[in-house]
Amino acid sequence: MEVVRTEDESPPANVLAQSRGGPTVLRILLGTQLRRLRTAKGISREAAGYEIRASHAKISRLELGQVSFKERDVADLLTLYGVTEPEERDTLLSLARQANTPGWWHKFSDVLPNWFEVYVGLEEAASIIRTYELQFVPGLLQAEEYARAVIMLAHGNAPVEEIDRRVHLRMTRQQRLTGPDAPRLWAVVDEAALRRPLGGAHAMRAQLEHLIEMATLPNVTLQIVPFNRGGHAAAGGPFSILRFTGADLPDVVYLEQLTSSVYFDKPEETDHYMAVMDQLCLEAAPASETPRFLRRILDDMG
């Protein structure tokens, strides 16, 4: 997994109260600050690793928020970096303790690979989720029967109990769309994804009806790129952009691969994806036409 982070300023004093992303976001926040402190002192990853009896690779993973923190290690690093002011130390050590508190998705660790756990945590924290899909309905908008069919494509040989767990995880993620402090979801979906009959005709009809219902939510915008629009800006494939408020985090672009994922957050990279997403929204049919478009597909199914 590749995660590229930008240099950020110190988090606000009330960052712990502001973050809702569980351990994933807290780890990234803490890792960002530790990297800032290390580079400000001109200390190498090797030297930092030696201080906590670890390798430079471990320091890199800590700074990227990919692994949990030991409070003793954070305290030793803060001393090495010259952080002696009690209030600043206490804030960062408290952040380390909270970053090790499991999120709700931890109970699905048996079916949740590490590379996707990061995304689930970021999704939980995001205030705006923008996503483009051309093969499947976005996961947050999948009806249960359709979701099962999608999951079976990659895990068809898995036991029924495992498939059930994976479906339950996906359904649980969707609860945030209708819960308190719900994010804004803006999805652009290629028409091909809506006409591909995954799970059979019954599952597909239920999925289209579910999309019509979800599109009525005030925090959900759904646009469709029809076949007659020809080529479009996102020729490279599906991607998601996550934006956060109340925490010192940059926008994150997420690209999922078969057995891994890639995250970008450097402005020169995320700005390009944001421009592509904006262009997709212009090329897609207006959101006001989405219910009629979906009903037309339903009619075509007979």
C-alpha cells in the first residue's frame, strides 16, 4: 500500500474532540505531527528508529499512520525531538492512547484486510465523499442482495458465514449516511454499472429501486454518465475523494486495486483528481434527471 502524506501544521488543541474517524484518523494525525517534529530537528528515520529500538521502516509506518503506537515509544520520540513543554507532550500522548482504541469495524478484522481498514476509518471521518464508479454501484449505495452478488465475484469460494460477514460490514458502513452527522455523498456512476445484471433480474431491480430511494436523501447526490456521452474525463478507472472538516487532514484520493489500494494526498495529485471529478459531474446527466433515468432502466428490464 502506498500512502503519500503532506507536511502539515500542528493540530488544533481540540483535535481530539473534533475527530470522529476513530483510530485511523487519529493515527494519521499523530504520525503527521511526529514526522513534522522529526524533520524540523533534522533527525533521520534511522536515528529515530534507534531511539525506540525499531527500524527506519517502522518509523515510516508510524508517520504514515499505518500501525498502532506504543505510548512509551511516542514519549521517547518526543524527548528526542526536543518536545519538553508539558501541555504539548500531554496532548500528543493522549492522542497516542486514543489512536489505539479500536473502531467499530475492528470486530470485522477477520474479513477486513489492513489496506481496506484504512479506507473504512477515513470514510467514517469524512464530511464529503465523492466517488466515481463504472463497473459497480458504489458500495455505500448497494442494496443487500446486489452487494452479496458483488462480493461473491471476488470471494465465491468462501464459506457462507464469511460472505454474510462481508455483506454485514458493507451494510454497517452504509448506516452513516442516515445517521447523525451524516456525510455528503456525491456519486457519479457510469450507465454500464446500472445495466449489468449482477445477481440476476430480481437483485438488479431491487438495486435500482434502492438507488431511487437513496437519491431522495438530502445528503446524497447521484449522477449518471449515459452511454451517449461517449468518452469522458475518468478514462483511468474508478476513484474516490474524501474531504474532512474539523481535523488537520488534507483531501485524500483513494484508488482500489485487486489486493491493495493507493492513497494520495499531495495537492498536485488530489487537485488533478478533483478537476477530473468536477468534469465528470459536468459530463453526467443532472442529478434532477436521475430518478427518471433509473425508472427508464427498470422499464427496459421488462
